[in-house]
Amino acid sequence: MTDNTAPAPEEEVQPEDQPHPWADLPPEHFRLLRLAALQTDRHTGARPLRFIQLGRVERHDKRESLLRLSLQLPGQQVHKEKNVLEVWANHIQRKVYFGPEDGLRVEPANRGLGRFLLAQGADWARQHYSHYLVASVALHSKDAPSDEDRARRDHCLKAQGFSIEFSDQLQMKAVCTAARVSALHSDWNSEKVQILSLLDTASMLQQADQNLREQEVKVRKLEEQVDRYKREDGGLRFTITCLLLFCVFQAALLIWMATR
């Protein structure tokens, strides 16, 4: 007697090391950021006026949602793990995770970008999942090697509504926590980092072009004045030379008349 029952198909099991399908999503929406010029810092150096690009991409499904923010610097390449903030929302656990796991590392440093990215992530999470819990994040000492770096990091996190708990007396091992997403703050220092709209960008370009034209007119006028002064200087030099020659001739004539 033969068994006509077909064997059940084997379930496909994804390998554990297979990357998440959202792991390498490129940015889809872009904004322009203006970094205000600040005084030179003794540790991070000069802090001139800069413009950088903010990239944004988000995904949603029944199990989780993702917001990824990235910063692109014109004419400069940074490590792919830098200038990236990820916010994962687990809808089964009702918990929000701030990443990456290795910590948020921003370049250029000490320009207000870290707090800006955290504020953007907190604003997105508050809009969609304000009642979710916030997962604790371990703070690595290597990301803040000096006391000043650690104080700047702690101030940034506390300003966004996070609390910091130390597990040792030397305050080297720390955990960043928050009760719920609703406790986070979505504000940042807008004097340091400013989001520019298309109209603002166009206005800045128009103003820069107008200033350039005005400078060209001023330079042209100055060049005309310089040319006029050169012509006058040439005439004066010729007059002075003639006077000197005449004086020499008169002196020679007087000497000749006196010696005769």
C-alpha cells in the first residue's frame, strides 16, 4: 500500500547572520542644514560657517518601524558608522530603541549636531509612539575619553530628556535611560543648527549673488581710482624730474658765472 500523502514543505529558516532588509536603506528625503560659525575651540579647532546635508528614510510594518537619519559633508568622506542615528520601534514589545549600538558619533564634533539628531529622532518617536517604553543604551567610555567630552555628552543627553546611570564609582560605565517616549524632548539649539527650506536656500543664494555683484562694482570703482592715481603719480613724477633737471641746470649756470 502506497502512501499518497505529499510531504509537508520545509519552512524556510533565515540564517541568524543575515542582515536586516532595512539595514542598508539609502536616504530618500534630503534637507539642508546650516551650521553657524562659532568661536574656535581649543580641542576641536576652528568652527567656521558650514552647510551639510541631512538624509532621512523611514519604514513601517506590523512588527517594527525604522527612522534613519544621516549627515553628508560636502567634499568629505566619513566612516559609514558615523553621522547616523537610527530609531527602531518594536510594536510587539512596545519599545523604542535608539542606535546605532556602537553609539552616536558625529563629525564635525562640538557643533550641536548630536543633540539635533536626537531631537529629530525624539520628535518622530513622540509623534507616533509616545506611549512606548525607551530601551536603555550603554554608553561607551571610548566615545568620551576625556572629562570634557563626557560632560558634553551627558549634557546633550540630559537636555533631550534622558537620564544617565553609572554602575561604578569611577563613572566609566554608564547607561542612558528614559521612562517613556513622551518624556523625551524634541528641541535643540537652533542658533547652532538651522534647517533651511528651499525658499530659505534660494533667498540665501540670491542674497549672495547680490552681494557678489555689489562687491564687483566696488572693486571696479577702486581699480578706476587706482588707475587715476597711477596716472596722476606719473604726471607728478615727470614734473618733479623736470624741476630737478631745471634746478641742476640753474645751479650749474650759477657756478659757471661765479667762476668766470
